[in-house]
Amino acid sequence: MKRIIAAALFIVILSALVSCAPDAPPVHVHSFGEWTVAKEASCLEEGLRERVCSCGEKESETLPAPGHSVKDGVCVRCGKKASKGLKLTPGEYYDCCTVTGIGPCRDTDVIIPDTFFSKPVTGIAEYAFKESAGLTSVSIPDSVKAIGQFAFSDCTGIKTIRLPGNSFEVGTCAFSNCTGIERLNVPAGMIAVGEGVFSGCTGLTSVSIPKEIDGSGMFSGCTNLRSVTFPSGARAIQNGMFSLCDSLTDVTVPDGTEEIGDSAFVRCKALARVSIPDSVTAIGKNAFMECPALESIVIPDSVTSIGQSAFEGCTELKTAKLSDKATDIGARTFMKCSSLEEVTIGKSVTRIGARAFSVCKALKSVTVPDAVEAIGNDAFFNCGALENVTLGSGLKIIKSRAFYLCGNLKTVRFKGTPEEWEKIEIEDFNGPLKNAQIIFEGE
């Protein structure tokens, strides 16, 4: 009885002490007001906008310099006249003009005229300004409908670029290796008709894309790109669009995207987080190949197709959950994911491709669903830590070297009967599998 009374008294005292303890201060969540412009951007100088939280914390954001907007040969914002001395060539029927070179013009701030002898300037020829290192800015009027391939490539001094506001086409590598550009707002009217339009722009840190643009490798090799604003409603992230973007750390694929293209993020060395929405149905080959900072991936059930080598060489990838609707794990999909410890194979997969998980040296256990009929050559080759494997009852063939150099494989659980196991064709060099203890779980 005394012990019960003492315990009750202790609880009462403890409750009193807790009630007297000061409450922990609430965690403050910033609630910023509307943006206000602190400094207007001029044609060639960046502006600044700010917003303030109720606590006094201030947040600021740079407003990019828009470049000159030319009408009738004069910038409508600052009044500066279009550059003189540019080489212009009349069209076939003398009804328009194309800029074909820098000519004797020595402007560093180049303003391309919208008319020449009363004829509209509608194009910039291929290679027109290539390697014009002295340029610091270029403003292209709305009259221009086409920019040729390599037109401004290797113009390393350009910091500000004004693109047409109307619909226009742009060719292969038109602005490639323009290493001085830091921020870029891609206009809605741009139509990429070539690859690598802004590839190799190593100074580019942020980009805003207003709509889906069909341009393979558009930002490939933009090694300092850290921030990407994707368009809403885009159907696809195009092939190679952000390949070799070494500073990209976090990617949220927007809702509505249906496809992540081939090599879309290949060799993005800092990419650690990827969020894929359930609108995506296809992930292309090499899509995230050799992204060594990526630690986990969840592939939603909407995905029905995963291309070969999609995650090959993601050396820090520890966990992977695959879609329940994907029917195939392509060749080399997770090859050399040397830190992979846990993988969930979707229940609809019917084939595990060649080398799909080879050299996944941290993988200790794997479950192959009942739907899988074939395990390809070298599928789990050199998975030295693999100890336990569960194989589904639908299995028909295990190809050569599928479990070769899996020296720690001790237990194989088969969801079928001994008779069904005997019917499976097990090709050569699968000794670790044959020598393991087989546990039959079928009736």
C-alpha cells in the first residue's frame, strides 16, 4: 500500500512540475507579403524586388535585365538607336533582310534593327556572330522569325540577351558556350528546331521555361545551373535537356508531364533529390545515368516503361521502388549502383534485363515477383553481398551468369513446387544459385 501511495504522490509531483515548466516557443513560419520593386531593371542593368515577413525578415530576388526592345530602329525604353555597320543581306525577293555578320560594327551592346531600308529584318544567319567575344549584350527585335545554327555560339562576353517576343525558330547550338549569361527567361514564342540551343552556357545559374520546348540537349553542359522553373502542362522533358548540369541538386518534375526523355539528366553530379509525379508513364534510357549523389528513387505506378541504363552508375543510390505497372526492367537499369541496399520490383514485371542489377555490391536481398518469366544474362552478376533471393513461381529461364560471383548467396526461396523448379532452364555459370539452399513455398 505504501508503495502505491508513494508512486501516486510521485506522479502528482511530476505532473505539477511539468505544468509549471515554461512552454516551448512556437516555431516561426515566415509569412511574406507581396513583392515590391526596390529597383527597376533597366535595359542592361538588373533590378531588385523584395518582400517582408511580419517578423521583419526580408527576402530579395534579382530581376533580370530585359535588353533593348526595338521599334522602328529605336529602343522604346531607353531611346538608344539600333547598331550600325552590321552586315545585312536582302531576301530573295527583296521583301526582307537577314543579318549575316557583324561587319564593321564595333558596338559591344549590339541592337539588331527591326527594319533596313524599310524592309523588315526577319532572320539572323547561321554563324553570323560566332566567336564575337567583344559582345556584352545583344537585343533581337520581334521582327526576327529565325535564328540560324551557331549564330551566337562562343560569344563568351554576352551577359544580357533579349530574344524576340513573337514566334521564332532557333537552330542548333545558336547560343552554345555563351558563358557570360547567368539568368535566362525563355520566351513563350521560341521554337527549337535544333539541338543544344543553350548548351555549354556555364555561367547560367537559373532558367525559366514558359512552355514545353522540343529541343534536345537544350541546356546540356550548363555546369552552374542550379534553379529551373518548369512549365505547367508540359508533356515531356526532352532528350538530354539537362545532361551534364553539374550543379543541379533538386528536381521536381511538374504534374502533367508524361515522359522523361533519354539522357534527360545524365551525369548531373550533384542531383540528390528527384520527385516524379504519377502523370509520368515513361522514363527514357540513360535518363538519370551516373547521377552519383542520388540516394533514393520512387517510380510511381503510372510508369509503364523504364529505359535501359536509366539509373546505371548512381553509386550512392540506396533504395529504389519500382512501378507496379512497369512490365520490363531494361538492360543495365541499375548496373553499378554499388550502394543499393533495397529494391522493390513491381508486381507486373515479366522480364529482368541483362545486367540490370550487376555490380550492386551492397544488395543483400531481392524478391522477384511471380510475373517474371526471364532473368537476363548477368542480371545480378557480382552482387557479392547477396544472401537471400526469393523467386516467383512464373519463372521459366535464368540466363547465363545471372547470379555469377554471388559468393554469399545462401538461401533461395521459390514460390513454386520442386517439380516447377525442375522445369526452369538455368543456364551456365549460375553455381551460387544452384548451390544455395532451396526452400519451396508452393503447395
